[in-house]
Amino acid sequence: MNPDTNFKISNPIPICAGTGLIALDIVINGDPWETPRRWAGGSCGNVLTILSFLGWRSFPIARLGSDAAAKEIYSDLHKFNIELDFVEFNETSNTPIIIEKISEGKDGLPVHRFHMICPYCGNWLPRYQAILLNKARSIARKLPDTRVFYFDRVSPGALELAISARNKKALIVFEPSSFKNDNLFKKAMELSHMRLSRS
């Protein structure tokens, strides 16, 4: 599918910025002889990749490690022309990794499961780390005017970016991974124009 011929994009090209889960997805299909596939994933990574494919300019805001997983994420996102100016790669952070297993259920239908623990060594895989507040403040001053700001995890840095984007008339989209009854979550709900549920 060619987005240039299937979707009409306004001029100037709309911009979406977002922060939240960007991870390396390792997909195992249940066949022990087949090499696992690896892609950039996570809900934030997926949303911004889809919008870039549809002709938007996409700016992820993330804190990743300086490791092999981060290099694979960078390479995959780069293929989709995602603008990586605000992705931080540093040695003090770990890049999130999620294992996805696709197998066959008792009824013969495919079953999909997420795993946060390595199936081989039993250790926890690296988890999501939020963008730091001081970094978010700096990025908020540099971001181009966005049509949409998306976030899927609540943190002081994510709220700072959402507030800045809302003040510039962006549509704020919040897709929480889970419900939390705390002040940060309530603030995120109040800030957002659209709240997406995964249930």
C-alpha cells in the first residue's frame, strides 16, 4: 500500500509527538527451528509508526539504552521515516524488551501472550523508563507545533509534555496501559481530550 495514493495529507504535514512504551518486540511463533523475529514495538512506538506510514511526521520522545536492542529499534523506526531527534540513547538506561509468543491453543486457534521474563534464564527483561522531567521541559521548548500528542504511560515528564502540547492547541490522546487511582493518573485524564481503553 502506498500512503501517497491512498491517503490525502494536508499541507503543512500534520505532526504527532508521543511518549510512552517503545520496546524491542521479540516474536516467537512456537516453532523451535524458526529464528525469533525482532521489531520496534510498544503502544507508543506502534502508534507513531502507523501515523508516519500514513504520511504524518512522527516524533517519539523516549529514554532508551545504548545497547543492541536500542540499535534494532533505531534501525526499524528509521525505515519508516520516524524523526528520532528526541529519543535519548544513553548507557545509564536499559532498552525495554518484550517477548511475544504465538502458539496454538487447545481449540487449534492461535494464542498470543506477552512475557516480561526471559523464558531461557528466568530473569526479568528490561522495563520501561519514563522520560525525565528536566529532559521533558527541554524537549517541550524544541518540539515543532504538534497536531496530536499521544502518551500511554503517566509520569511527571509525560504530563509536562502533554500540558505544553495542549497549551499549543494540540489534541491530547491518552491510552493508559492500566488504571491507577493516584494524582498523576487523574491529572492525565483531565488533560486528555481522548482517552482510549484497551479493555
